[in-house]
Amino acid sequence: MIPELGQFVLILALMMACLQALLPMVGAARGDAAVAGAARPLAIAQFILIALAFVALSWAHAQSDFSVANVVANSHSAKPFVYKLTGVWGNHEGSMLLWVLILAGFGGVLASGASEDKLLQARTLGIQGAVAAAFLAFVIFTSNPFARIFPAPADGMDLNPLLQDPGLIIHPPFLYLGYVGFSIVFAFAVAGLISGKVDQAWARAVRPWALAAWVFLTIGITLGSWWAYYELGWGGFWAWDPVENASFMPWLAGTAFIHSVRVLEKRGALKVWTILLAISAFSLSLIGTFLVRSGILTSVHAFAVDPERGVFILAILSLVIGGSLLLFALRAPLLTSKAGFAPVSREGAILANNILMSVSCITVFVGTFYPLFYEIVSGGKLSVGAPYFNATFLPLMGILFFIIAPAAMLAWKRDTIRPALMRLWPAALVAVFLLTLALFLTWPKHVAAAFGAGLAGWTMVGVIIDLARRTSVRASGLSGAFKKLVDLPRPYLGMSAAHFGIAIVAIGVLGAGVWRTEEILFMKPGETISVGGYDIVLNQITEREGPNFLSETARFDVNKDGEILRMLDAERRYYPVRGMQTTEAGIWTSLRGDLYLTIGAPNEDAGHAVRAWYNPFAVWLWIGGGLIAFGGVIAALPRPAPSSRRQERPELAKAHG
Amino acid sequence: MNRLVFILPLTAFVALLAYFSIGLQRDPSAIPSVLIDKPAPQFDLPAIEGRATGLSTEDLKGDVSLVNFFGSWCVSCRIEHPLLMQLSQAGEIPIYGIDWKDPPGAGTAWLERHGDPYTKVGDDADGRVAIDFGITGAPETFIIDRNARIRYKYAGPITPQIWEENLAPVIQQLRNEE
């Protein structure tokens, strides 16, 4: 009964979405505010209905209702309860339901808030409704999560064990919050194209949404890479896998957008470019979803390979992306800007950032899709791997890191480059020091990585110098500087945090990606493997039975200079229902670096295969990612109360007038 | 600005869409193996310790059969072992075993302990034949047709479900071939 109810409310939600797509457009075209305003209650109703459907599916999973096909395919009665719940979105149908739930959620939040421009809000909700209608139809017609199965089997097929992990509880929802969050930005862009009004008020309205989506995506990508690091047991954190790239491309486009929308907000320039970035960010999110689900590109992540769904998604893509780009081709030439544009200025620097971001995004795009193009054109197969991305993407990032610090120091409108560079001399000193140190420690390998370390240091110190200058730390001392720091504009504070964060990530990438060391050995209890200055003794191997798996655990003693520092367990699990193996690496994390141990299959004579890595600065990746997201949050916060400031808030100005 | 510039993104997207539509036509699960539909590599392996006969390419001719790479050191092989036993007891299909990288005697002892599903077993102690077959790990199973050509490859332990869904249909089809 409950699954049928879920199905029913989902169909109701589709109807709401269709109305939501239609009414505001009609209302706005006729100038009828009442009709256009209907979008708001419709968006909220649509969200509530989809939420009910989601609860219904969760209920079926929690109860292990094996008369529902989706539960059979992805659950098992012996599975721990928390994974029964996360199993709701650990599969194609459920994850699509989560997708539309989040889409409707963003629409609902936009609908329930006040807005400066009622027509813009209504049109934006209309576009959001149209996108929701397309995806609800996709769920209902090709990916029905509530389909029954008859006769009901006695037990289910279990969830892919790689997905039975705490990381999966939160990683996909965050990623979706990011992907889908860009739908609002997209809807704003299309609404702006329709009305022809893309101005500073438009930028002010869209910026918090873009930042929210971008923060969620940042967290989603960081969590995903963390999950890959500790669960997949290969010692790495990023593989340039197509699905990883699929989440990375909207992030790059989104990063470019949150920079350029700032120029639009402050200076009224870069209109066309900003609109194009908004469309691109969401288009790349859609292509990301499409990638995973169509079977166009396969990878470890692709858990729904079904060409029929691919055709449907392709149709949605043509409508949403093709339609918006057509509108762009027709209407964007009408967007004009009177603002002047000096090359050496904050906006000039942001434009440089935008070009680098876009080019690097295209680089990733080409690398991701080249195998597909190649196969279609020549019939052969090839794979584009890390060497391509390292050779193309990383140098672009090098240039980017070079300009971050000086760019952030430039003033709006017009500035000169020299004073900024002069102020940065301590950063240059630190950069040269780090470069030399890295060269000295790793010579003769990894010369490029040493330059990377220098650039990361340059950026970090550059951010600190600029903060120190703006808080006039020399004149007012530390406590006075702190007061001033809190009072600095929020976007500036957020930017500084994010820039510092990306430099920390860079150190993590260099450490865990380039400077890591690795050893492989067949080991029996009592034997020793040495890596990163540690001597690791295999103590014992025990077998045990988990709730839905069998496992072998190896216990290691970690020694340094003959002293036992701690014990570390590495585990290997076998899930009989799916016939899959997973590794649970033993990881000892510290700021200096991670010791990372995995065990493989045993060989009767030689013992177990043991792989040991030392990954310097690995944890910096997640700390930096968190700091970037934190910066985004700060930048999105509303301005502090006007008591300490001279400007008036626009709402107040309106109330007085 | 030139109006053409504004049409550029749309044009690029249409081209991309065309590629995607072609991309949808192909079968994503077809993992290329250069060996599929090629004759099985030539080999003549000695018997494992304590057995009289080994295994050679000649043995594969005449009937649809399985070639299964295993090793006493391989845990996953123990997982699929009961299924292989079941198939051999039911007389479903001849299964030829290749004992991969085992020390002398280990394979025989393993088969004595867990049962022997194989019609014949060859000893590939140095792994030379496994390289010819392009083995990446144990167990791996090949379906060989009557003319000793490789027609299908499965990497990893065969579970009853995988047998029913993937291997059995191929075997049925090969038997129906003339």
C-alpha cells in the first residue's frame, strides 16, 4: 500500500511541476502578478509531495519489503539498518528520486523566501518547474522506484559492498545538492535572458544560490575523494575517473561563475559571459548525471547502465541545454554593458581567472570524452589517463596559483600591478625557500612538484599579507586587527579563506599524489615492511564473520627507531551475496602524512600480499577542501547589521521610499 | 560583437549531442579482449604432481568446454569451487583446469581436500600459459568452442547467478551452432 501511495504522490508532483512551469511564464508575459505568483505555492506543494514519495521508498527499504523490485535489487535482510536506509539512494532509481527531491527542495526554498524582483522570482521558479517536470517524468516513466515484483523473493541481492560505508551516507546527497543547486543558477540565467534584465540586482539575487551550490559541490567532491581514499584501498585520492571528472567540471565552471558574478554585481560588466557560465555549470551537472547513468562511459561508479534511460536523458539534455543555448544565441546579444574595463584591476584579474578556469574545464572535458570520440571516429578503444591530465591541467593550475595572490590585492576599476607585487616580497621569499627545500628533499625527481610547493607557499603567505594589510595589523596590534578582520566585507573574508584552502589542497595533492612512497611485500606474521621511516611488523592475522561478510584482519605493529608507536589493522572483506571483495585499509593519519596499509590475497608459501604507503600531507586535502567550503559559506552570509556601517540596505531604502 | 559568437555554444552542443547519440548505440559492457573469437593459445602443460596426464590445446577440440585458471593460494577459487563441483557432477560441461603458479604438490593436495571438478588439469607453474591467455588474476574462466576457439571470458569467481545469466546462455548458443 505504501509504495503505491509513493507512486501516486510522485505523479501528483509531476502535475504540480507542469503547472509551475506554465503559470509564471503566462503570468509574467501578461503582466499578471497573481497568475505569476501561483508558482510559489506550487513549488512548495511539489516539494512536499516528492518528500512524501521519498519517505515511502525509505519505509520500504527500512522494512525490507521484498515485494518492491528496488529493495530486492539493493538490499538484504542481514544488512545493517543504517545501510538499509542509505541503500535508498545507493541505486539508480532511489538516487534519481533524491535528485528530484533536492531539485524541488531548492525550488521550495526560493519560493518561500522574499525577493526584490517578484517577476524574476516567478520566472526563475517557472524554469525550475520545467526542469523538475522533465526529471520527474524520467523517474516515473523509466526509473520507477516503486515497481513491484511478483512473486516476491525470500531475500534481496544486497547493496554493492563498496557502497556500504559511512562515506556513502553523506557523499551523494552533498554531490546532488551541488549539481542540483546549479539548477537555480541556471533558472535565474534563463529568466534573465527572457526578461533581458541581467543587472546588478540580478547578480545580487543569484549569488547566494551559486555559492550554496558551489559549497555543496565542494563538500561532495572532498567527501568523494576521501571515500575513495580510505575505502577503495589503492592509496590514492583522485583517479581522473570519468565520474570524478563529471563532478569536477561543474565545479570548475561554478568556480568561474562565482568569480564573474562578483564582477557583474560590483561593476555591471561581464553579463554575457556570466550567463554562459551559469548555463554551462548546470549543463555540465546534467552531463555528469547523464554520464553515470547512460552507459556512455563506464567506470566503477556506473551503477545504472541502461541505454533506454540514456535516450530519455539525451532528450532532456537536448531540451534543457539546447533550449537554453538557443535562447542565449537569440537574446544574449541584446545584453549590453556600459561599464569600462581596465585590464589591470580586480575585474581584469577575475577575467584572467575565468579564462584559466574555463580552459582547464575544457581540458578535463576533452580528456573525459576523447575516448568516446575516438571510438566513434575510428572504432578503436583507448583510455586517457592521469598523464594527460597531469600534462595539461596541472600547468594551468600553476599559472592560476601564480596570479591568485596578486589578483586578490588589486582594487576594482583601475589599479597598478607594481604595489601589489612589491607588498608580496615575503611571499616570494617563502616560495623560494619552499621550492629549494622540496628540491633538496626530493632531488632529482619531482622538479615540477617542487615548483608547485613554492606556488602554494606563495599563495598562502600572499593571502596572509593581504589580510594583515587590510586589518592594519602593524598599527593596531593583533586584537585590534581581529576586530577589523571580523568587520571586513564577508565576500572578501570568504575569498581569503577559500584561496588559503586551495593552497592547502595543493600541498595535499603534491604530498599524496607525487611525494608518496610505496612498498609491496609478501608477509608472514613476524616479518617487517619498511616505508616512510617506519618499520611495520605483521603481528597476526585473524578471520571473523561479519553480519553479511567474511573477513580477514591483519594486525600490524608500527615501529620507529625500534620503538612500538601503535597498532594498525588492515582488513579484507568478502561479501558472498554479491561475490565481491573490499579492502578496509589501516590508516594512521597525522598532519605530516598518512601511513596506509592494505592486505591482499594470501599465497600459501609466502604469506599475505601487503602494500604499505606513506602519503605525506594527505589529510591536508580534506582540511583544505573544508576550508574552501567554509569560505564559500562566509561569502554567502548576509551582511552584518547596518549599525556599524554607513551603507543602507536596499530593503530599508525601499521601505523609506 | 559579432552575432556568430553567440551561436557558437549552441553549435558546439549540437555536435556534442550527435556524438552522444552515436555513443548510445554501442554496447557498454563489451570489454574488449583481443582473444575473443581467436584460437586458444598453443600449449602443452605437464600433469600436476601425482597425476598421469597433463593438458594441451589438442584436448580442447571436439566439445564446448570451460578452461578455468585456479591456484591453491587463491581464496576466490574456493568460493566458486562448489559450483564447479556441481557442474562436473551433473555432467554439464567438461571443465579443464590450469593450476597457475602453484608450488609442486600444492594443486594436487588442494584438489584432494576440496574435490576435483576437472576433466584434466595442467600445471602452469611458471605462469607462461597464463600470460598467453592474458590472465590478470585467479580465478578466470574461458568458454572454448568445438574448434578450440575462445568465445567468452569471465574474470572473478563464478557465482550461481553469474553462471545462469552470463555463462550458461553462451554455452547453449555455442552448442546450437553447427
